Amino acid sequence: MSVLITGGTGWIGSHLIPHLSAPLVVSRNAESAKRKTGLPVDQIIECEIGSGLIPSQRLSGVTSVVNLVGESIAEGRWTADKKKSLRDSRIQTTENLVNSLMQADTLPDVCVSASATGYYGERGDDVLVESDPAGKDFLSQICLDWEKATQPLVDAGVRVCHLRIGIVLGKGGGAMKTMLPPFRLGAGGRLGSGKQWMSWIHLDDLVQMILFLLNQSACTGPFNGTSPNPVRNNQFTKAMGAALGRPTFMFVPQTALRIAIGEFANFLFASQRVLPSAFENAGFTYQFPDIESALADIVAP
Ligand SMILES: NC(=O)c1ccc[n+]([C@@H]2O[C@H](COP(=O)([O-])OP(=O)(O)OC[C@H]3O[C@@H](n4cnc5c(N)ncnc54)[C@H](OP(=O)(O)O)[C@@H]3O)[C@@H](O)[C@H]2O)c1
């Protein structure tokens, strides 16, 4: 299997790379990609994937593709420019990746393309599985269009899996990077009422999910990349306190957070009770199915 990865220099991609044999990484900056991934320069393809195609000759022999590109939703205020960038860095890049693959000598067998549980939008206590419709907010529309961007590959007979990733919990990045410091200081607490559902996944399980989708030839279509046990924000808060041995009396009001960080606050308060129905049907097994075991692993020294 020869795997091509976009977004391979990112937090998830750099944890996936050690599990792959001689992957090819597409990056906007070869020097920094070499540093971040530890890969030799001949395994890095420098390309402004948002505005151009990957040279066809570099795609020869690629059998599998993992698409993890996308600007961080958590960094910076959601101004009009930032929102355009969040959209373009997922949809234009995926369109360019797909067009590049369509122009290569041979098509890959499989493409695992990132999406997010943001697909479903704010849904209260509804239990959400892959067949549920998309929401109507900004992130839902991005996810919908992001998934649609791979349609030419589907039409050409490539096995395409859309991985609707939940809140990824792991060491050294993602949501934990922001949440751990206040919790460690005993200044952590629930967000608002704490009743909103959080659909989370341990980074190690997410990496195994990507490998599973690459290898299981019967898997196709949307897959919720979440643990089988989503939790309410107040359960999560208690579990963080217990894992760290710290109090969690504080709470963050939505209005205050909205004033402080803008529209991104709505995302933090959104309730999504997502179940990984397709992974369970396909026989995927979790190393960290519950929040207590996941957090114990992550906060361990
Ligand atoms: N982490 C999570 O909790 C989470 C949850 C749901 C979905 N996801 C999705 O999973 C994917 C990977 O997540 P991650 O946390 O690993 O992301 P990340 O660490 O932010 O890395 C994403 C990569 O995308 C590339 N990129 C960033 N901005 C770009 C832009 N404006 N134009 C073109 N390329 C750009 C960068 O690669 P180069 O600099 O090398 O070009 C970067 O390394 C993303 O699509 C993200 O939306 C993540």
C-alpha cells in the first residue's frame, strides 16, 4: 500500500505517519514538513494545495489517500476572512486533491477524507448516527460541502470513507491543549449548564480508525469518528477533575465566552450526541471506549 496524506504535518497526521510504511506527505512547506514528520525529503511533496494541483508524476503508484487538511477552527476569532479560510482550506483543497487524483495515470483504491461531527449541527439530546441529516449552521455546511467535494472519486469507483471526527482527546494538541492548563490549576469547570453532549474520541483510537478504513475493503461512506460513549459536558468536567485530582467548581457562562472569543463559543456549547454506528457494525474495537480510561491515559505523567 502506498499512502498519500494531506495535512500529514498536523496533530492527527503526525500520529498516523509512524503507522505507515513510506507515506507521501503533501505540505505547503517542505522544510517544515520534514522537521515535523521526520520523513526524508523525497517523501514530501511541496504544493499549495489550496490553489494548485499535485504534479501527476508524484501520484504514480499511490494506492491509498488520507485527506486531513484544514485550518484550525480553534485559533483566532471567526472574522469573515477567517471563516473563508476555514472553508477554503477544506473544500478548495479537497477539490484540488480530487482533481489531481483524477488526472493521475491510475486512481487510488481508497480515500479516507476527514469531516467532522460538526456535520450534524446543534442537536440537543437527539441520538445521531451516520444516516441523520446535516445541520444548517456554518460548520455543518462546511462539512457537507467537504464531503461532496470527493464525489468525482466516488463516481469513478474509488472507495471513499468520510470520517466525521468528534472532539479529539490526546496528549500535546487538540482540545486538551487548551483545556488541561486551567483544569490542572483547579480552575476548570463546566461550560454553561453543562448539559450539552460532547462526542469525543481518543487520538490513538482515531489513528486506528483511519488504518481500519484504509484496510477494510467493505467500508465506504460516512463513519462517525467518535467513542461509543459520548458524555455531557458536566460528566466530562467531573471526569477531568477526578483524573487530575483537582476541584471543578468553576463554570463558564456562554455570554462571557462569546464576548471573549466570538462565534467559536457557539461551537463549544453545541450539543451533539453522536454514536459510531458504522464503526460498530464494521467490528471496530476501541482501546479507550469510556471517558475515564481516555482521560486517565492522557493526563498520566
Ligand atoms: N483535532 C480535532 O479535534 C479535529 C476534530 C474534528 C475534525 N478534525 C479535522 O481533522 C483534520 C486534521 O486535524 P488536525 O487537528 O490534525 O489539524 P492541524 O494540526 O491543524 O493540521 C492540519 C494541516 O492542514 C494544513 N493546513 C492548515 N491550514 C491550511 C490552509 N489554510 N491551507 C492549506 N492547508 C492548510 C497544514 O499542513 P501544511 O502546513 O503542511 O500544509 C496542517 O498541518 C482537519 O481537517 C480537522 O478539521 C480535527
